[in-house]
Amino acid sequence: LADVPKSLGLPLPDVAPRNRLTLARWFTDPRHPLTARVVMNRLWQQFFGVGLVKSSSDFGMQSEWPSHPELLDSLAAEFISSGWDLKHMVRLIVESATYQQDSSAAGEMWTRDPENRLLARGPRQRLSAEMIRDQSLAVSGLLNPAIGGPPAYPYQPADYYKGIVVAADYPGSSYTVGSGGDLYRRSLYTFWKRTVPHPTLASFDSPDREFCVARRSPTNTPLQALALMNDPTFLEAARKLGERMLTEGGPDDATRLAWGFRTVTAREPTAEELTMLRDLLAQHQSEFADG
């Protein structure tokens, strides 16, 4: 008879049919010891870069012990009592004093706790591949917020599929770049093949879909800088942000630069940062005039 592991201490009801619906109800039973903890650990990992249990893909006998067991238990209990309300849990974490700490730290603290397992400072990590693209489109004003619909086909190098995808006459064997608002849909809707992810997203560590991963491996490569400087999506976003700075940023260069900095980083620039930006602008203006 189909059943669930007895070691988890929550058997299936004797009268329930052994089907997928019963299994789904078992997973979300408030007495279930695992589901809420796994979800909260991965949510914590999304915000802090590493979960309360570092081995987020393994909660078994060989997993790492939680760095803060009581905190993980509290989050799991709150998640269940809220009716499995994920938005509530996101709000709870981002409004916490722990999350809102400054991400800077003295050199000694970085040496003692490089992964911030002690939570003595705020999180400091790079956005995911999809978020990097969506954020650039959002601050430029190009992002298409439409929900649902068919896949989107944003810019992709010509002949990218050549020699990789079989040249057959069926859907998915070719890639035709979209137009209009389709180019700026959220990355969630970007078309990609199982073994050939979109090259821009792949450059920023987006995995392919041949297998599931609980945690992406972040890298820092020259190819990522080249993508930001040359990919048509980022070039168009940069140009559009420049237009917004000219039309919405204020009457002079200083206010426009401050507006653009604040729009991109969500904070005001320091005097030193603003001076650097003004010097860079003057340099580019001089080069443009000479050209």
C-alpha cells in the first residue's frame, strides 16, 4: 500500500485514497514537520544569500544543523498560522530589524563571519539573473508589467541556436525576436529551451532546466560586464534611463545625476559619489564634443 515515511511521524489518514490530492494535503497539514520549514529556509536564503540551514537542498540526516533553530521554528509556525501566506512572510522578514541592518562591516567581522551566519549585519548579495534584467527595465521605465499570456522572445544573438538545436520545422527549433512591448516582458516569461537557456540569463548564473536546483552558484566573470555593456536590452534601458533623467530629473546636471542615482540605488548619493558622477559626465561631454 502506498504510504509516506513513518519517520516523519505523520501517517496518511487510513480512510484517505492513495492519490496526489491526499499527498498534497499531507504536505500542507499544519502538523507536518517539514514543509513549512523548507519553504521558510529557502525564503530566508533568497533574502540573505544562505539559509538558516545552509544545505537548503538537504534536510535529511546529513544536512547542516540550523544556525538559529528557534528562528526557523518560529518562521515555520508563523507561516502555517498565517494560512500559508507567503506575502505575509516576505513582509515580516523585510520589516525586521535583522534585515534592515547596514550591510557594511569591519574587516574583523568579515574574517570571523564571511557568510553572515551570525546575522550581525544586513544581507549583501547580487540580484539573480532575472532580477538584474527586470530591475534595469524597471528603473528605465521600459518594463512591461503585463501578467500571463504566451512566452516572450526578447533580444537574443542571431544564429544562437545554430549547431545546438536541430534544424527542423517545428515550434521551438527557431527563435524569432519579438517586437514592441514583447521585448520588455518580465524575465519570467522569457522563452528558453530546456538545454539552451537564454544567453543573457545564463551569463548571470541562471541554470538550465535539465535538473532542479535549490540554490544557484553565483559567479563574477568578465562576461557579465560585457553583457551589461553590450546586450541590446541593457543598452536600451540605459538610453531610456538617460531620457528620464533629462525629462524628470530636474533643471541641471547635479539634480539629474542625483535623481538617476536615487532611482537606481534607492538611496541618495554621497558628496564624493556625486562629484565622481559629475566628473564622468564632463569627461563624456568633452569626448562627445570632440568626436
